[in-house]
Amino acid sequence: MKLRPQAWDEIFQKEGRVYHETFPRFEWLVQHFKFHGCEKILDLGCGSGRHLLHLTKLGFSVLGLDYSPTGLYLAKRWLYEEGMEAPILQADMRTPLPFKSKAFQGILSTQVIHHTQLATIRSTVDEIWRILTPGGLAFVTVPARAHENEGNIQIEPNTIVPTEGSEKGLPHHIFTLNEFCSLFERFQILEAAIRGEKVITILATKE
């Protein structure tokens, strides 16, 4: 099956911002960022900018990174509409991130890094470690189940590719909680849980 890494760009082209609200525990995360002194934050996979915008409004120095040029265009326009400014960067997190080591005090990534095969996800987590300052905080979420209403093919253990729907051709690695925690073995995990409709969340600090 042909893989379509650009699927989310096509979704943004068709549906616009897609997500308008922050994830449900956003205020909880903001308090942790403040407690840990995280002033410079990377929104890794920022999409159309929902968290980029709200963190900027709260006074954090935030950079938004995404693979989708349409998503970044929508994020930039949203910031402009709200009278805000924040740097944005188009880059592929499946390759080494274009930042110096210890560049950020906080990293936020929601429902993004699972869109590839496991070896590449491991590399992305290694990059999160590299660019995070000692004592910095990472908050990452991934799904804990496959899409129920779409046909899937499996391209490696626990990595499926939908054969229909808006994310057709886009890989999804489906984690267990233990497997996801194992990727963060170099971090101190402050919280790891399955929440809501089977979303795995990890809050971890670089020791």
C-alpha cells in the first residue's frame, strides 16, 4: 500500500483548522510548565496552531513546528487574527530536529509522533531528549487504540495503515502504556496514564 505522509496537509486543505479547542487538561499542563520554569517551549506537530496560540497568549515563548505547510499557514493566520506573533517552522520530525541540543525548556506534542513506524518514533523521542534542557518538561500523547470505523492493514507489529478515510495511507503505531513508557526510560516519568477515549499521556522531565 502506498503511504501518504502528506495526509494531514490534505486534511487541513479540506477542513481548515480542524481543532479549535486545546486538549482537555491544557490548564493542568500550563501549571506544570510554570512550576518547572519552562519559558521556551516547542509545540512539536503544532498543526493549525491551537496550543501555539494559547501558550503564546499566556506569555510563553513558543515555536511551532509541523510537516504540513497548510497547517502552518492556518496557524500563522490564526495568530495574526488574535494579534499575536510566534515563530513557526516546517520540518519533518521523522528526521533529526533542526535545533541545537538543550534548546527548549518544555515540549508539547499531542497525537502526533505515532504517525510512523516504531524505530522512527524511538528516534523522535531521542531527539526530544536531546533538545530539552536538563530539568525540562515533555508532555506527549498518542492513541492507545486503532480507528474503529476504518479498514486497516498492518505493516509491522502494532503499526497499522488505514485503507480508507481521511487518514488513508498514514501509518499509526498503536501503543500499550508500558511500551510507550519504555521509550522514555531516560526521563523521570511524572505521570503516565490512559485517559478519555484511550489516549496515552506522558509527562516526563529530563534528569
